[in-house]
Amino acid sequence: MRTENVDVAVVGGGPAGLAAASAASEAGAESVLLIERGERLGGILNQCIHDGFGTKMLGEALTGPEYAQIFIDRLSDAGVISNLDTMVLDLNSDRELTICNEDGIRRVKAGAVVICTGCRERTRGAIRIPGSRPAGVYTAGVVQEYMNMRNILVGRKAVILGSGDIGLIMARRLTLEGVKVECVAEILPHPSGLARNIVQCLDDFDIPLHLSTTVVEIHGTDHLRGITLAQIGPKGGVVRGTKRFIECDTLLLSVGLIPENELAKKAGIELSPVTAGPIVDDQFQTSVPGMFCGGNALQVHDLVDYASMESQKAGQSAAIFAGSGRLPAPSIPVQPGSGIRYVVPQALSGEEAVDFSMRVFNPEEDRYVVFRRDGRVVRRMKQTELDPAAMIRIRVRADRFKDGEGPLTVEVTD
Ligand SMILES: Cc1cc2nc3c(=O)[nH]c(=O)nc-3n(C[C@H](O)[C@H](O)[C@H](O)COP(=O)(O)OP(=O)(O)OC[C@H]3O[C@@H](n4cnc5c(N)ncnc54)[C@H](O)[C@@H]3O)c2cc1C
């Protein structure tokens, strides 16, 4: 098998991979190879024809394909080589990738690797809905691809399970295509998507949202005939007397994304049990030297802009590693405290300002996110609204936290 050498290899040609590859090239990496298993660059954005992409980074609300095109143009300006229809099958801790396309299998030895493999959707099997197995049960991404890229309508009457942003956006999209969306059901007592999407995708179209409610049975033999909904009590059980049948030919599951990290696992990279993505430092370097990660493979993002920003940093770091090999060493651990579900990055060098991303456990109002080191408040930021669905981003200057002995902690307080 032939082996080719590159400075930086980027796995995945979605917005994260596009940003990482051009940043690596701009930061001085001489040969940058971007590998994408799909037939075009842009990742999930190709099927997201609604607008709302780029508001933070570009100051305008673009559609997914428009946003992706800006980064595709930057990539060709930067002279990055992209291999499409090419799958990375294996990655080892020596930064060797095994790659497959119609020409066969080859090996690439990289000076540094950036993993930008995105997410996959949770399926019916992952949430174990009982009942028969008829046609008509889809994940949101599959319906989005059918409708927006192949012009295929999957049904006429739909129920959506899951009120995350993808489920909400699909409720509006299906309605605009003439499908009757009976309702969106959400097992949690609060919506999982952003408040603006509840208004723009459900309220504006009179689509009911049933909280603390889930699908407890699927009916139909060849094709879906309907589903049974039921209310879920505070202890997680079905509330007696609340089961009701809803006739529909489509059940759309929007029940979460899982970072796609099979390659990271093969390379021996340590993953966070909370984010399911690699544990990284402020250079976006993982536990294996020379391996970096960004985008949805690192943590599920609600805004693509942040996926692009952190991946740019990952790409720059990869170029430095592949060149001199010298990156600031992480010496300060970061720990989530009360009210914080996770915080990324999980370790800091103390040499530069850091943009932290985090999510909270519960919806709350008028609280503070507080960073502390050795009991000393390093940064305190008021949050009028804390929403588990919305990623929080806070920048902290290095001079605020670099001195001290213990970890940097982040918590929600009064
Ligand atoms: C329905 C939906 C609506 C959204 N709406 C918005 C919005 O309105 N505004 C907003 O800002 N954000 C939105 N987002 C979020 C945004 O799209 C994501 O944050 C972003 O796409 C993540 O980029 P990524 O590159 O990490 O992942 P992806 O876009 O998923 O790209 C990952 C790429 O890696 C490739 N890949 C994976 N494994 C391999 C392998 N082994 N070999 C080769 N290639 C591989 C995949 O084929 C894919 O192209 C939405 C997302 C979805 C799903």
C-alpha cells in the first residue's frame, strides 16, 4: 500500500473541516489534505436551506449552502487539496490514516491531524420506542435531505418527536411543503431548542408543542398508521390515563446528535463522557499529541459560527505542531461546578485568552456564571436567561486566571 506524507490532514469537509483546513494552510502548513466521504464539501449545511448561519462570524444570516460556499472559496484560495468521495477508515496514534475511495485504499502519514467528523443522529433504536416497525419513521436529517436535496416529500401528516432546533426547523419546513404537522412532542418539561425557533417555527404556524410528552407506541404494519403519545411524570413514568392515539403517516425523530468519534477512539483519544467528544486543551489538542478536534465532533453546536471559530484555532494549532511541534503545554485543569453541565476546553496553558463554551443543566433567569481559581473570582458574567439548549460562550483573559495552584472552576450562582 502506498503512503503519502502531508503536514496536516483534516478529516471531514463540513464547516469545521473547511475552517480548520484553510486556517492550517494560512498558518504556514505547506501541504494540507482535506478528506470528505461525501460527494461535496459543506457537510450538513448543504441540506440546511433555511437562513440563520453566520450571524456571529459574518454579521449576516445566510442559508447553510451560502455559508459553506464562503469557506469553500477560502479553501481553494489557500491551495488546500480536497479528496471527495473518500472515507477515512482508520486512524492510529502515530497520525497514520487509512483512506479509501474508488481508486482503492491508501495510507497518509500526517504531521498533525484535525478531526472534524461532525455528528450522527440518534435513531429509534437508540431511544427504544416500542411497537411495530413500519415505514414512515425517519430521523430529521434524513427527511431534510429527502426534501431539500432530492425534492422528495415523505408523507402528508407528521408528528415530530423532540423539540431541539432541528425538530423545530423541520416542523416549519414540512408545513411550508404542505404537510400537516400534528404536534411536536418533547419528553423534557422545557423545550430543547432556542426560544427564537419556538416562536418562528411553531407559534407562527400554530403547531402545538406538548412538553413532558413522548411517543410510547408506533402502529402500522407496512406503513406507519399512527402513534400513541403519553405524558411523562416527574419520575419518568407514563402518567396513567394520558395515552392518546394520533393518526399520522410520518414520525420524525429529532432526539439528539452524537459526536461521530469512532476514529478518535481508534487513535486512543480520551473522550468526555458528557460531551462524547475528545477532551481538549486551549489549543484544541486532544490527549494524543498532534491530534486536534473541532466542530460537532468536539461538542454539539447550535450555531455553526462557533464550530468554525474553534476549528480555525484547531487548524492553526495543527500547523504549528506539524512545523515546530511546539505548542503551549496545558497546566491548568478546568472543572464544571454547580449548575454547569460541561465546559470546553478542559485544560489551559495560561498563555492566552480563552473562549470557553459551556452548557447549563437547568433553565434559570438572572444568574451569574462565575469563574474561580483558588477561591478567587476571575470573571463573573450576568446571564439574564440560562437555557440548556443554548451554548454559552465567555471569553476570559489569561492574566485573570494564569496565576494560582488549583483548577479553574466555572459555576452558576446568584
Ligand atoms: C437541521 C440542522 C439545522 C441547523 N440550523 C442551524 C442554524 O440555523 N444556524 C446555525 O448556525 N447552525 C445550525 N445548525 C448547526 C450547524 O449546521 C452545525 O453546527 C455544523 O454543521 C457543524 O459542522 P461540522 O463540520 O462539525 O459537522 P458536519 O457539518 O456534520 O460535517 C462533518 C463532515 O465530516 C464528514 N465525515 C465524517 N466522518 C468521516 C470519515 N470517516 N471520512 C471522511 N469524512 C467524514 C461527513 O461526511 C460530513 O461532511 C444546524 C444543524 C442541523 C443538523
